[in-house]
Amino acid sequence: MKTNKYKIVAMSLLFSATFLISCNNDDDNNSVTPTLDFSGSYVLQDQMARPAINTVFIGSGAPKDAFNTTIPSAMGAAYQGVFQSRLMALNPGYTTNLLGLSAAAFTGVLATDVLGVAKSGPTSFYNGTQVLTGRALADDVIDVELILIFGGPDATANPGLTSDHVNANDKTFLTSFPYLASAW
């Protein structure tokens, strides 16, 4: 009963916010094509290619701010050691993972926080054969990350740490754009 009340309140607030934000007083502007202004300075505030990697491997505050504004080509060199220290603190018994990567090699991949793109085959965070070649909506990225961090070479080490036990979205994804599942 409480869940339904919370959902109704949340949906009401979302609708109200959307409606109020969408309303404006620009009736005097009869221009068909809006003018875009790209002047000024823009500063990168945050980036997150792989979910939870930044959250787990970088401390809050100044280190996280610095990581978030580092260009991807400089991330690996600047942060691989930080990531490796954190990996070894989280899993002191780490040797290699399911991909056969040592701690240094694995954290080198993670420290450069970008999503790769499969040049052939499906785009997937992990599909049984390809890893980190992008991300599909239904990919269980947190389980993949936990397996790579705690699962060892055969993905069976530390079984209590290799899944968040959220195995699917609560709604089916759409087969056409925008692909995201409908709200409750």
C-alpha cells in the first residue's frame, strides 16, 4: 500500500516539475529556427563510461573531481596505480580474473574509463565471449564488474561477492527508439 502511495506522489511531482519547467513565456519569439550560442567557456564536470568504476576506485572529493576532469587518453597513466591499490585492498587475494588479466593489466583497462566499441560482433559489456565492447541496455554490468573484481580466473571465487542479485529490469525494454522501458 505504501509503495503505491509513494509511486503516485513521485509521479505527481515528476509531472508537476515537467509541466512547470516546460512552460515559459516566450510567445514574443516567432523565430522558427532557434539560435544556438556556443560562446563562452565549458568545463568538463563528470564522466562515467563504466558504471560504478569511478565510485569504487576513486575517493570522494578532490581525487574524484580530478579523475572526472582528466581526458581519457591521460587516465590510465594517471590512475592505474590508484586503481590497483584499491583493487588489492578490496580483494587481497586477487591473482587474475576471468579475462586472464593481472591486477596491473586489469586496473590499466579500468583506469581509462571509456566504453570500447566492437568492430565485429555484438556490443556488450559481457556476452560470454566479448568483454567491455560497449554496453547494451540489458547487460548486467554490476555483476560483470563484481565477477571481474572478485570472481578469480574461473569466476567462482568469492561467490557471495560476485552478484548484486538484480538480474533483470523490472520492465521489458522496447524494440525501437527510445528503447528504454516504460515507467511503472
